[in-house]
Amino acid sequence: MPKIIAKPYWYLRHGETDWNLRGLSQGRTDIPLNSTGLAQAERAGQVFSELFRNGEKPFDRIIASPLSRALVTAEHARNAIRASGGPDLPLIIDPELKEVCFGVQEGQPMGEWYDPWIEDGYTPEGAESFATLQARAVNAVNRTLEEGGTPLFVAHGALFRSLRAGMDLPINVRLPNAVPLYLTPLETGWSIRPCIPESV
């Protein structure tokens, strides 16, 4: 399976939705952020703003999934950076960063089917296989990394699991909503550094 190019990048999962709260599989279903998710997106934006205010230039562009929960999270981050005197960063929508299609499982509780899907031993009817997701997601990230600079990707939880596979990291690790991650390649493996505000 494809592997991620050894270049640093940032990753942000979208803020919370009502389906997240209820433990339902979202996939391609375009569920908006709830009030908690909007607050999480604002908080992530403040974390990024602080980095730029401190004179750092953590990333030079934002690449987002077109699904509203990710795109609105990305917009909040960009707006917060700009409002605090930081740069007006390009926001690019990449359809290849859409969440996996869960087929008949969308809108259903996350259940016993999920682990076998991660292990690529079972694919729900009408869904993408994990291998297909990994190929799509890793190729999208690599395409951006090859352009140079350091991007921030704003996307989804299952999609990040496929990126973990592309970095040879343990795959089935839950990613909290709207916690900025800085990923850097090491001589052996990758470092993942969460940037969590002190108020959380």
C-alpha cells in the first residue's frame, strides 16, 4: 500500500457533530457541526493564531475536505489566523479528502463491523474498502506534499486512520475532534505532536 512522503504536515479533524455525539457512522453524509463543534473549531483557530503571533510559520496553506463539517472547521481556523494579524492563507478544497463512504452503515451506530473493515477483511455494502480509502487519502496528501511548503489538512477521523497506515503507525487509534496535530518524519517512523490549548 502507498506510504506518506517523509515531509512534515499538520492535520486537523473537524469539530463535533450531532452524529459524533450519538456514536453514528457519518461517512459521506454531510452532517454539520453542532454548537460544541463550532466552539472546538474556534479554539483550534486560536491555537494556530498563537503560533503565528509567536513568529512561527507553521503552515502556508489549508487543504480541506469539501464536506461541511471539515470545510467550516477549516474556515474558522483561517479566519482566526487572519483576525489575529496572521496571513490570509489559501484555503483549497480537495475532493479526495472526503471521508470514506460507509455505504449501508452510514447513520448506523459504530459497531462490530468497524474493526474488520479497518483490517480490510470486511466492507459494508456500498462502502469503500479500507485499502481503497488508504490509496486515495495517501495519494492526496502526497500530491500536496510534493508541491513543497507545509500544509494543514482539515478532514476526517477514518481518513486519518488510513494516513496512519501510510505512516506505518498503529491504525485503529481514535482521533479527537478539532485537536491540531503536527506530524514530522523521524529516522524511524513519525512523531505526532498534539497542540492542545491549556484551557481544554
